[in-house]
Amino acid sequence: MKAAVLYEPRTPLVIEELELDEPGPGEVLVKMAASGVCHSDWHVVKGEWDHVPLPTVLGHEGAGIVEAVGPNVTHVRPGFHDRMTWKPSCGVCEMCQKGWPNLCSREFAGSSKLRVRGSGKEINQMGGPGYLWSLPGAA
């Protein structure tokens, strides 16, 4: 995949090809069509948020099309349109059912690391969507 990577604060982003593992159990791979980079990302670029590990792929909101699904994923399939945010929602908890997915009570954990093609160097992801999220409906 192609991504904008920040290696050091107050330096230009580097556009480069990154490798991503195939989705594992309960994971979904989405081909991004649009991605948002907001003021939170700008804080990292300016060096004001030093708790974000570098190098990192910025952006934590986006939309795209499901490209592949891992084992045990039953609620989406390749070709589905998807949106991603730093705060994923499960769709089944009380808050999601009330129409407040931003208050979802389920905790999610990202699992995959990006690597610069050919170098093996790990690249972090700001805020989540760069990760493959473990999604509800997986065993």
C-alpha cells in the first residue's frame, strides 16, 4: 500500500510503499478511497504530541472498500463499502443500538504492523485505522 509516513517532527511526510500482512482471524483489509488528516495529526507533525511513536502513518478516519477478510469474519465480505474512525463501534452494545456509535463500550485492539517494503522496518499507525481491527462477529 502507499502511505504518507512521518519519520521526525517538523519534517515533510515521505510517500512510500508499505507491506501489510493478509488479514488474520477476525480482521478485515480495506482498500482506502479517502482518508482524513485532522488537527490531531498536525499536533504530531509539529512535535507537540510526542507520545505518538514515530515513524507513523498519519490519518485516523477514512472510507474504502473491503478487499479481503480473515477467517471467522461473517458480517462483511470483499466489495462491501466501509468507513473507519479512530473509535470503531461494534453495532451491538447499548450505545450503538441507541444510535451513539461514538460512545461504543467495546474495546478494540489493532493487531498488524506495517513494514517499509524491503527494509523490514516497522511503521506505527496513528489512531487505529492503519491497523487491521479485530471486529465483532469473529470467533
